[in-house]
Amino acid sequence: MSEPYNLAASLGMAYRKGDHFVTVEEILRELLSKVSRDAPLPWSRDCEGRESGQSETFDHYFVGTEAGGKWLTLFDTSNSTAVCIEEDYDEDHYACWDETAWRTTGLALGAVNTLPIMLRMIDATKALAALRPSNWQDDDELVAAYRDVDAVLADLTIGHGQ
């Protein structure tokens, strides 16, 4: 019988970085440290659009965060040349936006804002891996570990879809 897949062990796999090796966890922790040092998480997206009556322009997007009580714009799409303009008409409203900018900023937010959640998942996976049947003191340990995993999964599904 083959051994079951061990996610915790695979997280410890090493990858070459320059002249040394690092784990996935180390890579994610370093990335989170660098990203959030000057621009605290979570990041968010907003748009600037047309003035009333300007049909030749379209909405563009920017990504930023609150830092020290002030808004900090990290990047925007106003000067992008890679655009895909979408239009929507109805009886009350005309909308025009850059779909490429919408998707690109969404990808950036998804990648950055989920770093803490991914690290919590790694920690929860390690905690579960440490609770092999021979190590169980009682069922309370196992229940507590599963509750930690449930809390992380709730973070993934509630309120984080910017």
C-alpha cells in the first residue's frame, strides 16, 4: 500500500533561490513582508471614470491602501496601452470601462490579499500533520486543529472577493 499524500511534507520542499534553497513557506513569508512593509494589507481597488457627458473616455482603475490614515495609490491603469473597452447600455445608464484593467487589478489584489490566508493554511496544515493518531492526547486536540482550518476556510470565502 502506498503512503498517502503528505501536504505538510510537500510544503517543506526546497526550491533554489540564488545560491541557496528555500521552502514555499519561506517564499510566501518573504513576499508578504516585502509587500506589506510600506503598503499595509488589505489592498483595494477603485475606479475613476468619465465626467458626465464624456462619451469618448472610459473608466480606469487604481489599487491602493490606507497607510497612516491616508490613501496611498500603489498603481493605476490610466496610462495603459493594453486595453479592452467594454460598453453597456440600458435605458438609464451608459457604462464604459477597460476590462483588461479590471482583470489585471483583480489579479493583483487576489495575489497580494491572499498571502496571509495562504500562510495560515500552511500553519493549519502543519498543525494537522503533527496530530497523527499516535500523538493524540484526546479528541479535543483534533477538534481544535480542525476548527483552526475551518476559520481559515471561512476567511477564503467570506468578504475577501475584491
